Amino acid sequence: MLDIAEELHRWVEQGRDFAVATVVAVGGSAPRRPGAALAVDADGTAIGSVSGGCVEGAVYALCQQALEDGESVLERFGYSDEDAFAVGLTCGGVIDILVTPVRAGDPGRTVVAAAVEAAARGRAAALARIVSGPRELVGRALVVRPEDLSGYGGFGAHPELDRTIAAEAGAFLEAGRTGTLEIGEQGSRCGAPLTVLVESSVPPPRMIVFGAIDFASALVRIGTFLGYRVTVCDARPVFATEARFPEADEIVVEWPHRYLERTEVDARTVLCVLTHDAKFDVPLLQLALRLPVAYVGAMGSRRTHLDRNERLREVGVTELELARLRSPIGLDLGARTPEETALSIAAEIVASRRGGSGVSLTGAHTPIHHDVTSEPVRRIGSVA
């Protein structure tokens, strides 16, 4: 539900009662990943989506029912061979959806409120909710934040269960991951195995674009569209201006490698080097290729690429480090304009992030969604 946190936070502040349907698990070609949510308030207003349209009507009705009876429910939707017009996913996938009421006076409302407030304000938080297990526990929640890893809220069972799930949710949060956690009967301390959905909301990943050129302007726009916090860095103040990059979150006038030395990056950060000038590229890439970031790409012709690689080898960059460099940057789309080139670069970033091949889906026998079904289920406390 944290994907619609801003809207839910407004509903909480307005005192509205609502129910939230959240994708817990998916199989096959289901269009939305775990954590995607649809919410319905007491007036019938709906926000979000769990299936891109396939089962929204049925889930909407489940939310209304949950608001009426105050009960959480786990429901499975899938393709029906017997009736092609039955409620289901005509793409052939299967989704499990948890529907939870969030009403005034409900004990879990304050926990949900804390989670959506943190996410809406751009702060890190992980919301853990019991998906399956003893009926009285389904839908109960606990929220973990970096400043409170012991967790806020709880499940009303054994205190050790709260501590176990808080610790696991903290690990999910650190990785910025959403997924399910299975706890065996011994680990749950409540006489039955449990399945827990952990949703993580973390600040947006960074895209740092080095080189304040026309291609950078187009890349800033598409990076913002993809949800990155975008920084433009160039040593030349005449080019690195707000007027040229109005959609950038930050503009830095500094030598690129010096800025990269002092700024914070993480495993989700993408670095796009568009300067194609050796005096900038070499010291910058020498550092960038040794950082634990998600993507390092550099613009330039194939001749520039070969020359740059030789210069990098001369300053001690290893072949293993060079293998991380995406150069020439982007996928082969035949791009010519700045906008087309930005699309090419963005496509390569998405493919790298999601594990895509970059080939046309037409005629291919590869999954459309690479990362959804490959997410491992964490199991603890199980009996062998």
C-alpha cells in the first residue's frame, strides 16, 4: 500500500475510513508486483490499482465488504479456463490479494497511519502485515523505521513474534525490498505457521548525470519520469544552470570526480557520464567503476570508447572493473535525437535493474516481468 502513500496519508488526516487491497504474491504474467494497492473509502472513492484493470471490480467489492464487516481477507484471482469471461486475469497470471479495513478505532489504524505518513514524506519505512495464519492475526501490522528498528505496533501474540518480524522487516528495509516472509510454527510462537508481507518504502534512487549538454537535458526529464532523484554535475558554470535543467532536483558546478568523491551513492544509484572528454571522463570513471552502484554508463563513439578504455587501464583500472562500464551508453535503438538517446539510455538502465535482455518481446520466449516471480520467499523457524 505504500505505493499510494501520499493519497492514503491525506485520507488519514481527513479522518476517512477506508480499506486497502494489496498484492501479496504473483505468478505467471500478472501485471502488478507485490505491494501494489487499491484503496476504497467509505464514500466509494477508489485510488490505485492491483491488476491494471483485470480484477479491479471484484477487488473494489471486497474492499467495500471489508469496510462493512471489519474483517481482513486473503483472496486469489487467476485465469479461468472454464469461463473466459469469469473474474480473472486473462493474461494467464495469478495474484493473491490481502484486503484490510482501516477504520476509526481499529487498533491497526495508527500503525498504517505511521507507515503511510513516513512514505508520503519521503522517509524510509517498512510495513509488515500478517497475510495468512490464525484468523484473528490476519491483517495485523507492525511498522519499522531506521530510527526505530524495534518496530511500532504489533501482532498481539507472543512478544518474540514481534521481535522476529521487526528484525526481518528491518533487513527488508535496508535492502529496499518488498516481499513475503514465511515463519514456521516454531518460529511464530502462535501455534501455526504465518506468512507476512513486508512492504518497503525508501527515498527515490539517485541518477547523477555528468555533462551539462543537450542530451543530458533529455535524460534528466526521463530520469525524473522514472522516479529518480536527478543531479546534473558539470565543471562549467555557463552550462550547468537551472534555466537549462529546470527539471533537475540538483545542479552542481564542480569537477565531476571531486563531486562523486563527496556525495552519497548506494546500490540503486545510476551514473551517466555524458562528458566524453578525457580530462573529465578518466578520473571520474576511475572512481565510479569502484563504487557499489547499480549502473555506470559513458557516452561516446566506439573510437572514443576504445581510447577511453586504454586511458583507464593506464591509471590502474582492471579488466574486471572495465567490464562494469556500459559504453557506448544505451541500447541499440538507432537513436539520433537527444530524446531518442535518452530513451536508449533509460531502456538500458531499466533492463539492467530488472534483468531484461533488451531484445524485442516479439518472437521471444523470455518472461515479460523478470523480477516479480524471481523474488525469493524468506523462510524462518520452519521444521525440517
